[in-house]
Amino acid sequence: MNPHPNMREAYGLALLELGKVNRNVVALEADLGKSTRSVLFQEAFPDRYFQMGIAEQNMAATAAGLALVGKIPFIHSFAVFAAGRTFDQLRNTVSIPRLNVRICGSSCGLSDFGDGKTHQSVEDVAIMRALPNMTVLSPMDSIETVKMMECLIDWPGPVYIRINRSDLPFLYPLSEPYHIGKITKLRDGSDVVLLAAGVMVSRSLEAAGLLAEKGISARVFNVSTIKPINRQGLIEAVTGARAIVVSEEHNTVGGLGGAVLEALRTVSHASVELIGIKDSFGMSAANYEEILARFGLTAPDIAGAAMDLLRKS
Amino acid sequence: MTDTATIQKLERLALQLRFDLLEMMGVGKAGHLGGSSSMAEIVACLYFHAMRYNPANPKDPERDRFLLSKGHCVLIQYAALVELGVIPREELKKLKTLDCCLQGHPDMDRTPGIEAVTGSLGMGLSIALGMALGLRLDGRSNRIYVVMGDGELSEGQIWEAAMAAAAYKADTITGIVDLNHVQATGPTKEILDIPDIAKKWEAFGWEVLKIDGHDIGQILKALEKAKRITGRPAVIIAETVKGKGFSFAENNAAFHNGILTEDLYRQAFADLQALRTALDSRYAKEVRS
């Protein structure tokens, strides 16, 4: 059965399930629990839920203390605060000692479309990816979110998981297990390779459809483990392609695009274009679609980038 | 009441910790001498008296936790862990050398007995709170001791944690402020004065105990009293002297993180020897009287 289509709701329900199977799972909030949906955990396990008030730095280092006595703490905030406001605490108290703290960066990317640049995260992946020992995950839909969460009981060390605010189309194969590092092929093709994470995966699939109309065959991969990046998997994914487009709802500096290029650096590969937020902050918009279009994060943008690369190749 | 033998033992241990501190510093190596020596009595009282701690098993789940929020002063904690046999004595001289066990700031991966990573200031109390909440969930009553610097109280996160610890009635936490009045670049009063420290903690919902942080009897009494306070955390404001015991370093910001020349090393050794002689003579008199 499909989980709830809203990624935040699916996340909250998955957290609740983890709480049922492992009593060491605890959750911390900074007054956004109704939005991040960690409130679902609170209702079931009030003793294991810690409302920390609007004090994200204290929340992050408190989570370190909980992990040091054997708990598996999940901390929650909007991605922009979960990665930004807590950076030094996550760096020192969590990442250096490789503690099992899970950081939920909710309303990631531009998905909090109304709240504008202070609340939209264009740099969270770059920040978290630069931290040694940190794992960075970006699921593409609710199914993948639930499967990823199941990996977070046993996976050693800290994990940052990027959660979209919206309902996203179901793409992850229901019966297929997930493991951290997995690259999922969603469409086969021969001319171009489209790599993506999060909301940009469905858009890359749409782009493959647009390319097919022009007689261009594209294969599409979901690269949801941004760190540790599956280098061998990526090399295999791009082999034989004449163009590569990496798409993400994040700054083109330091995100999935950077991770892919770092991974491919010692092998010959086709030219790469990066679709993402071009080193700028967000802005308020009336709806999600409108802001994604403004920042060039649409299927036609991806297809256009692929065709440009093919013309030059 | 604490007996004279216990007080004498702890006074001698505090002095030994200062000798160990001097051995770690050596000649020509930068080290946080001032803020380490201001805590010598506090650390001696915790590790050798107040804390539930089995040096044969530093990972014992029953142990009390010592967290050094002012992580740069970890030298004095190393000294205690050496005296307990948790860290081999030969490590003292290798302090802050490549691949060594005794890093410049607390590193739980490299050093036995270190409970967390601290050093970026202001974070220890939050870690203590997490430990307290987690241990409470497991039905454990281990105490968590966290030492903060007075300069460190400028960090906003301390007050976030203070509010949260009071809200969660984290009465297994004993905070200790090493009120030595001097920080890296000068007297705390001149850098950014933090008036009414005790009133601030009270306003944040903490029980406050004020003591002389070099008086073993007062430290033990305050630690004992803090253990008995329920329903809220307690903080001990310990009035101390930065660089205590080293004549040239007392109240001197230059030895917040200073280097000893050969002359200063000899002076430091002579200062500690004089303290030992004074201790010997005081206790000899007490035995006679």
C-alpha cells in the first residue's frame, strides 16, 4: 500500500513506526512539530519527545547528549535552520564523534514557497555534505522516504535527510528495498543521462518524455544518497551517454551536481550540465510550481539543457 | 562533615594535578595553563570523591559523567584521568603532538575517559541535558557534572540550555561555573562584563550555590548539597583564581594559553614545590596539635 503522498506526513508516520520498533528512538522539536509532522511521534510517545522551544542550537547538542547515552535522536526543523542554525553544534558535538543523530531538514529547497528566502534552503546539502562523517539523503517521494527511514536505526553515524513540504508523485518501486547509496534507474535510454534528487526526479522523467518526442532517448536515475555518493554506480550510470544533466532543488554550488562531478572526475564522460538554483536565494511565490519555474527547475529546462549539450557534442 | 583526611587527600591530589599540568606544558609548548589550574580543586573533588566512577571501567553505564564545556582546559581533566590510571602516564609528555592521545581539545575518539567532544564554547550544558534526559528515560540516576567558564557564559547557547534544563527539571545535572574572571584577551569585566551571574542562573530556574572554588571543604559540601536538590538543576558558582598556584600566571591573561620558557618552567616547579612544602608543614602541625 502506498504511504501518504505528502512527504512530511509520510516522514512523520515513518518516524512513528520507528518509535514502535525501537524504544531508543527519540524526537526533538524546535516549535515546528506540526509542520515537520514529528507531532505524530509526540502523540504516541510523549515521554520520548522533547520540545526544545525555538532554540535549534541547544536542540542539536542536546541530541548529541542523547546519542551519547544510547538513544537515536531525530531532530527537526526547516532545512534552512536544521542545517544552518545548528551547523557548529552538528559539526562539533555530532559529526566529529560520529554520533547517531538524525537531522530532518523539512520544507527543503523552495518547497516553502510562500515564506521567501529566509525560509528556503538553497545551501543545506552543501553545508551538510562538507561535514566529514555526515550522510546526506534526499528522497524523491513518500515511498522512498519511508524506506530510507527504515535504514536509519542501524546506519552508523549522523544522517541529514531532506524532506519536501509537498505531495510528490509516487515513483519509487513499492516492492524494492532501499539501502543507503542506492541509485535507482527509473527509465532506460541511450543518448542522454538525467540524474536527479528530490522533486527534480519526476521532472527529469517528464523531461525524458519531452526528449523522446524529439527522438532523443534518455535514461533517468534517482540519486537520493548524495553522500556517501555511489561512485561506481554513477560511473556505470553515465557510461555510453552523450550528455549528462544533473538536476536538484538546491544551489548549483556544492550540491548533487558537485557531488556527481567529483565522483566522475577520473573517468572520461560526456559533458555535464547542472540544473539547479544558480547561486541565488529564493523568494516568495503564490505556489510551488510558479517558483520552480522561476528558478528554471522544470522539465523543459532539463530537456533543453540536454539538447544543448547534444548539439555541442 | 568531611573529615580532615579526605580534605588533605584532595588537597594533595589537586597539587599533583598541577604538577601533571606542568609536565604536560613542558617548555616551549602552548597550553591553557590558567583555566586548567583554576579548576584543579574542583576536578580533584569530582573525580576522587563526588563522582560515581570506576577507573577500571571508564565505560561503566553506572558512572557519573564529567563534561568540560570549557574544553580548552582539558589538560586538568587529562591529569585526573592519568592519576586514576585511565590514561597512561607516558602520554603526558606527548600532549598535542601528531597522532597523540591527548589532543588540544577533548576528543572522545582518541582519549579514554573523555565523554564528549567539546571545545567550541557554549555546548557542554546542552550535551549534559541530552544525557540527563536519555538516562532518565532508562530509569537511571547517574549525575552529570558540567564545568563552564565565566567568559564562556557569553555564548547564547548556554542560556538556551539553562532554560531547557530547568523546564525539564533536569535535577541530575550539576553545573559548575569556574569564575576565574579572566578570558583569552583580558579580564572578563573588560571584555564583556557579565554582571549578576548568580541572579541570572536563579532567574533561569536554577538552584545556585556560591563557593570558594579552591576550598576543598566548600566544594565537597556544595557538590553534596547539589545532589540532594530535586525538581531543578543546580549550579555551583565557584570563585577561583586563573592560573592558581603558578605565581607568574595568576590573574594573567597571557597564560590563558601561554608558553613556558625554561625560566618560567623552573619558576612554576618551584611554586608547586613551595605549595607542597606548605601543605606538608600545615598537616604536620595539625597532626601534632
